[in-house]
Amino acid sequence: MGTFKQMRERVLADPEARAEYERLNREEFALLDQMLAARREAGLSQADVAHRMGTKAPAVTRLERALASGEHSPSIDTLRRYAAACGKSLRISIV
């Protein structure tokens, strides 16, 4: 099968796949990276974050997966609650 890097290179050789990857890679992936880093720094599991947000673990899984796939844009309130659950605050800026 090969390594992840080899597989990614094969997939990204397709111009349509590369365009979609680059589109998603900008905002959604950057936000997801920040969210996962905050959760990791806080030493929390998805279930821990969900408990602190007042929801269930599958909701946090769906949130993170939706950002990874670009299928859904979470509300500002949801992002604020996720950040707070990780001991962080949400800051939004237009540049």
C-alpha cells in the first residue's frame, strides 16, 4: 500500500483532488489544527471536551470531522464553547 506520504502524492496528482485539498487546507484545516492543538495542550479527550461543553462525545467527533471534510461550518457559539472547554478563548479577525 505504501506510506501516507506516497498515498497523498498519488491522490494530489489529480488536479481536481489537489484543488479541493488546497481549498480545504486554507481555513478549515487551519482552524481544525488550532482546535486539536488546544485540546491536546489541555490533555483532553473528545469525551472530556464534550462533557465540558455540555454535550456528548459524538457531537465533538462530528464537529472535528466536519471541519476536516469541509462539510459544515460550526457556529461562533460552538467554537467559543469548544475553546472554553479547552481553557482557551476564541478570537476572530478579518484581515
